[in-house]
Amino acid sequence: MDPQLVVGLGNPGPAYRGNRHNVGVMVLDLLAERIGGRFSKHRAHADVVEGRLGRLPAPRVVLAKPRSYMNESGGPVAGLCHFYKIPVDQLVVVHDELDLPYGSLRLKRGGGDNGHNGLRSITRSLGSPDYLRVRFGIGRPPGRMDPADFVLRDFSAAERKDLDFHVDRAADAVEALVRDGLDSAQNRYND
């Protein structure tokens, strides 16, 4: 069986590590830890690790973190799909979602980008929005704060108290998605 490509969106570098926009990268780091792999540089301008995810029979996956900034994620993702010969319907993108309450999850296939520059770039580069998405709720910005500023801020102290729990749950959802399919994973993890 061909592998699935799981991409965690974020921005590169230590300055962005704890940002809300980097929650996709946080989930991928945990998944790599679970499979006992270490990320290495790929020529598609991404860091990748290959392995088997979850309990046996564990599906083959390629976990990837683009080394580009969020709004340029499409090039690396399309390059990885081409290199590994992965069709759009076998791509899973893990990303932050402003329109979901903090910590909630929604899994779906396709749809619009809802103003998310990473999704817009991926859809444009692939020529299709029909990839799987694991949407990690980060909530709306307080008051009149610009959403662009909000996503580039670190999680608050209150949010960090249970961030590990939510990241762990999102990683579980990714495992269920690649192992059991969308319908089953949605029934277990959509809230």
C-alpha cells in the first residue's frame, strides 16, 4: 500500500516555535516521536521522516514539515506529493483554525481556505482543495486584534496548561484518520 503524506503547517525557526500558527508542526513533532523517527532534510524544501504510524497493521506514512514560511507551503507540499507519487486524496494537512474554539478538532476533506494562507498556497500548487484536513482550533483573537497578529503569538499561559493534551489528541486523530479513514476518525474526534 502506498504511503500517506501528513504535513504539519507552521513557520520555520525558533522565533515561531510556540506560535498558534505552528500547532501543525507541534503535532508532527509528536507523531515523529511516536514512530521513533528523526526529521531529515528533503530536496523538496521540507523536513521529512518515514515510518509506520499506530498499532499493527500500521499504515506507512511520510511526515513532513515544510521549511518555507506558511504562505509558501504549497511548493514543498506539491514537491513531496510528486516525489512520493502521492495523490491529493492521500494528503493530510494539520493546521491551525481560527473559527474553532481553542483545543477543538475537526477533520474533513476539501473545502475553502477560510483565509488561511498555508491552505491557499497548497490548494493553488496542487490545483485541488480535495486533500484531508485536521483542523486544530485556536479560537478567535480578543477584542479588535488583527487575526494575523494573533496567529503569530505564542499560546497564552492558560492555553499552555493543556496544550500538550490537545496536541496529543490531534496526533491520535491523525493516526485514526490514516488507519481507519475519514468517517471513522470524524466520529471519534470531531467536536
